[in-house]
Amino acid sequence: MNSANQFCISFLNNCRTLRSFQQFQARATKTGLDSDPLVAGKLLVHCAVHLSDGLDYARHLLLRTPNPDPFMYNALIRGFSDSDSPQSSISTFSLMLKNLDSYADSFSLAFTLKSAANMSCLRTGFQLHCQALTRGLDKHLFVGTTLISMYAECGCSTFAELVFDEMPEPNIVTWNALMTAFFRSGDVKKMERVFNLMPAKNLASYNLMLGGYTKLGEFKLAREVFVEMPIKDEVSWSTMIAGLAQQGCFDEALGYFKELHRVRMRPNEVSLTAILSACAHSGALGFAKILHGLIEKLGLLWITPVNNALIDTYSKCGSVDMARLVFKTMVGGKSIVSWTSMIVGLAMQGYGKDALNLFNEMEKTGTNPDGVSFVAILYACSHAGLVEEGCQVFEKMTRVYGIKPEIEHYGCMVDLYGRAGRLLKAYDFITQMPIQPNSVIWRTLLGACSFHGNLNLAEEVKKRLSELDPNNSGDHVLLSNIYAVSGKWNDAETVRKSMSELNLIKSPGWSMIEVNKVMYTFVAGPKQDDVTKEAYEKLKEIMLRVRVEGGYVPEVNNVLYDIEEEEKEDSIIAHSEKLAVAFWMGRSAKGGVVRIVKNLRVCRDCHNVMKLISKVYGLEIMLRDRSRFHAFKNGSCSCRDYW
């Protein structure tokens, strides 16, 4: 290489933008340096690999080069394989086969296979596998490993295993590729077998096994792998935290996050969003505020998904003002998820008008709503009783944005009519739907029938549900409730007996509450432990006072059996949300907002008791049930008894 070429190539390395590269290339062309094959190759490689926006121009250079060599083709194939246009890598490989068929090597095949994997295109993968077999490269370490990865991405673990079995000397990357194939297919047993057979393991191997176990909820085995790991990285911790949070093990997820912080490991986006999700589902507002401060301290507030998780967490913890603050001060830009999360947060607390205003503001900023956004705004209208507005939104979805309604949108409309007591309108809407209504649609109407006490329609709806989902315990419970309210005890008993015959078990109700930064869970039933006993004792005192000072009269209509009134009262007094608020009141000497999360819809009696407690004791109670938030203050609820 002469000195001019050396200077040219060293200067080329300083080109960081496409514009500076083009200026350099123009000088090389003017001086004739680009006629040197080495310089021409370096120009193309630099443009394809080192410039973020240079791939299309690199292809232009290849096409205008009189006799491009294999090195140039391979550089472009490699560049496109990692880009947003992996199909261009495959077309470049096809061009190479047309012009330089005999020069296609392991490098060419491996990166083209990577492109097929990124596209999850099995047909192209098969064709490339045939090319590898024809050229005797299928057992090449680099090509074979990429073949396994390609089949893994395409969900073909059987083919991946066959390729692996033909490999003469697989390395640790090859073993991990096979584990990935079984991970994609959900075959944890085969993952275990590969993991145990591996002659050596690295961090990626352990993380894959950890991910396989957490994906299936096998946390006992996941914990064993986690403890066994010689070293742990951000992926290890975030896998455990995210897996536990997704499976509803919120307390344990919070514990792992605290331990991550204790060992001075920096949390990443996955672990932060997962732990915020755990806070959201458990209503741990205190811990959420600590996390917010940590995120700010780490300088991660620019990450939009983290801000979205904060909005969702504050909304589900009942602090809509904090959710609004995060939304307004986002520095990384608002995505459609940001707008939708804020709309849902407002909807959950009954701020239907505010949600509609925010929806309109989103449209004005040029952010077009998607199907999920329309579900959110219809949900907001439903929970605020905005029937006409909801109908207008539903019509606008198709007319203005061309979005075809899906089952979720139809479900929102049924809920909109049902909550407003327009049950026959809801029934007619279902029967005229252009798509087949599923069990969720009919169940929504059954719930509305139960709430509004329409027995005749409920029996008709239950017939439809019996055809679609005969073994759902919730449907039987709702119908039994309606019979009980109507005083038809024999019918209620018949429904209960059918549940026993079908071995259907009612989902147990639970409530969670945060007291002094610790989460407690309560269920209705026997006094199981010291915490529950403590809650029961305090609850007796509270119920006596709300009877005397608040005029409490038990709402026993929904008690399902024709039993003595005193027994009915005892059965509803022990509901989990009452135990939770009693425990908070017994443990908390100072004032504050009582925040409860419940997995089922709050019953009428508990709703009345919460209003009376807020009045008699001067407390503010924030209760999130399966449907929405209820903010109790001074004897009234934010839902205005509309839920």
C-alpha cells in the first residue's frame, strides 16, 4: 500500500457523518484514489458499517462499482443484517450469487441467515439452509450457530435441534442458541436437559435458564438457578423481578428490587418498569414515590417507557395528581402509550370529562389515537356515565380514523349502556353486533343485570353464557346473587348446588394495604394469624361506632342463603376490605389517606361502610376495586354511587 492510500484510509476513519464521508469520497474520486480496489472497498465498508445512515448510499456505491469483490458484498450484507431493512441483506446476497456465486462464503451465509432470523422468515431460512448444504457449510461453526438462531427466531425448535446434532464441535454460543430455541417454544424441560449437558456455562446460559423458569412461573427452580449463578448482571435481576411481578408475587418482587439496590447494582429499564408495575398492582404508593426519587437520581427520567410506568403506577395507586405531574413534565417526549395511560388514570377515578379533554388535546398535537386509546376513552365514558359522549366516540373511531371496532370496543359499549341501567339497549346492541359476541360481552351484561336487579334478562343472558362458557364460577355467583336479592332462595340454592356438582369454586376476595412501608394482604374467613386477629378486634370496635354514630344498617340482600339475619350480618362484616381498613386504623396513629387494593368488585355493604367510616372518623379512604377507584371522604364517594 502506497503512502497516499495509507493517508486516505487513515483520514477516512475521521468521517463520522454521511455528509463528511461524501465530501471525502468526492476528493478521492477527483484524485483517482477510488480506482484502487482497496480504497474502494474501504469506502464501502466504512459507509455500510460505521455510518448510522449510510447503508443506502453504500448500496449505491456497490452498484456503481464496475467489478465489486466479495469483500464489498459481504460488507453490505453485514450492514443490512443489523438494520431496519434486513430484507436488503437478502437481496444483496442474491445479487452476489448472480455475479460471484463461487465466492459466497461462511461470512456471507451467516449474516444473511441473521437477516432471515430478524425477519422471522422461515421460507428464506430454508432456502439459505439449502445453500449452506450445497456449499458444505452447514457444519461450519459460525454458519451452524446462526442456523440454530434462525430456527429459534422462527419458532422451529425441532429443526434447531437437528442442526445442533450435526455440529461436530459446538461452542458455548451454539449451546446457548439451542437453549434459546427451546426458550422460544416454551419447552423448559429440554432447556433443562441442554443446560445440564453443557460442558461450560456463561452468564448468558444462566440468564436463559432463569428466563425459562420465570416465564412458566417455576419460581422455586428460578430461585435455585439465581442462587447458583457465580455472577449476576442487570438481566439476571430484571428477569427475576419482572417474572415475579407478572405472576402477581408483588411482595417478593419488591424484595428482590431492594436486594438489587443493596448490592449496588444499577437497575435498568426492564427492572424499573417491572417493579413499578408491582407497585401499581399492589397499591404501594410509598414505595412508588421512593422509586420515583431513585429514577430521578439515576438520571433516567428521559426514558419514555419509564415515565409511562410512573404514570400508570401513580394512577393505579390513586394519586392522579402525581400522574398528571409526571405526564406534564416528561422530557423524553410523549408516546401514544403516555397519552393512553393518562386517560386510563383519569378514567379509573371517574374523571370522565377530564379524560375526554385530554383525548381532544392528544388529537390536536397530531398524535392519532389507536385502538387501545379508544378502549381507554370509552372506558372513561362508561365509568362516568357519559353515554352520549361514548356513543359519539365509538362512531368517530370508524368514521374519522378508519379503525374497525374489535371485541374490546364492543365490550366497552355494552358496559357503557349497562352501567347506565339501559339494559335492553345493551342487549339489543349485542344482538346486532357484526361479530360474534364472546363470553366476556355477555358476562358484562350479566354483571349489569345483577347490579340493577333485572332477573328476567339475567336468566336469558345466563343461557347464552352456558353455551359459551358453562364452567365459569363467576357467572353462577352473579345469578345466585340476583335470585337471593329477589328472595328466590330455592333458585339461589339450586345454582349453588350446580356449582358444587361441577366442582366450581368462587374466586376468593382479597385486599392489600400498605402500612408503614409494609404490604399486608387480607382475605375474608377464619382468623388465620395474629395480623388478621388484630384486624378483627379493631373492626368490631369500628362497626359498633358506625352503627351508633353513623346509623349503619347492614346491606344483607346479597347474602346468598336464607339464614338468620344475625348470621347474614356476620358474613358481610368480615369482608377483606373492611379488615384492611381496620388494620390500618389500628396501626396508624397519625392521619393520612387509607389506600386499599381489592381484586373483586366492592359490594354495596362495604361501599356504605367506607362512606360511614370516612364520615365518623374523618378519614379519607382510597379503594381500588376490579373496576375503578372509590375515593371516600366526608361520608360520600367520588363515584357518586355509580359504579
